Amino acid sequence: MLPIDDEPRPILPPQATTRASFPGNGVLELPKPRLLPDVGLPDVLAARRSAISGRVSQQQLGDLLFHLVRERCRGPGRFGVPWVGRASPSAGGLHVLSLLCIPVGENDPVGVYDPSAHALKLVQDPTPVRDANSDSVNSLCSATAGTTLQFVADIEFLESCYENSASLLWRDSGALAMTTCMVATSLGMTSVVLGRVGSSLLGGKNFADRFVGAGAVHLGGG
């Protein structure tokens, strides 16, 4: 585990920073997202529970992902890349966490969400990812259906922007996990924050070494 006691500091002037791309196996476009229900924050806070339920449809998944990570604004960043504003905060507006969507109990596609295209970039070899995740989720929360959002961090990109960046990674992960649960609740879905890192799911030819797991949330269709 990386030490997190040292204070993070931006690396300025910035190093050469580039976002990594995911090796893909095609793209699955998600259904057009629907508006969030007209539900107030007090009602969402009162209703939120850790719970499991059934299958998440592609419409439900697309709705949640769109409202969770849609880009609301952007501007020139200090690290040579733009900062981006989303519902969940992120160090420097970098948003180094991507969402790997893994269905449980179904043969639905496994892929990384691309918010710019509202689509999943399908992984090259989904079977080991799906099998390992199903075992993990069943062990952690007894779920046999639903979809796991595995947080995937571009650790090399983050470390090129900040010294002592570990605390920033886990701060972002915790904020994203809570935002995920709030959006899921507002959509009538269930959610459970999983007590795992998840790096073991990112091996093989699906992900480069610069990607590491940074937590996960398991969703149910309600």
C-alpha cells in the first residue's frame, strides 16, 4: 500500500502528462439517458441504503453513468491538460478514475465507460474479468446479479501531476463511491460500496501496468 501521510504537492512546471487509452474490442453505445427523477436531496439521503438486488439493464446503467460523470464545465488546467468539472470532486479536476462496468450473472458486455461518447469500450478478454468479479462480489456481499463499477486509476498520470499522490487517489475514490450511491438511489437502484481495491481484475491483455484498482461499487436494478 502506498504511504498516504505525506502531503500531496503539485509538480510545477508540469511533467509531460498524457492520459492513457484503453485497448479496446469495439464499442457498445448505451441508450439515450433519461432525466433524473424530481427527487430532493433530503429524500435521497433518507432512502440510501447498502443493498443488493437484480439485473441492471443497459438503460439503467446508461442513465447512472451519464449523470455520474457527465462533463459540466472545463477550463485550462495547470498540468498541461484541461480541468473538468463533474458531480464528484477530483484533485486538480483531473478525474484519473475510470469506470469498468462488469455484469454479474449475465453475459452482458464488460467495458470501460467513455463519457464523451456515452458508450462502453469493450475489453478484449471479458471472461476472466467477469469470473473473478463474480467470485469477489459473491464473497463480499452475496450478490449473484447486478453490475459492478470497478474504479480504474491511471496512477502514472496522477503521479506525473502530484508528488505524494496516494491520499488524493483515495479521496477521489471515496467521493466517487458516495456520489455513485446517491445517483443510484435517486434512480431507484441499489448500491453497495465494496471493501476491495480490485487491481487483480486488471491483469492480462485488457489493461496496461499503469492502471490500478481503486475501489468498487456494486449496483442492482432495484
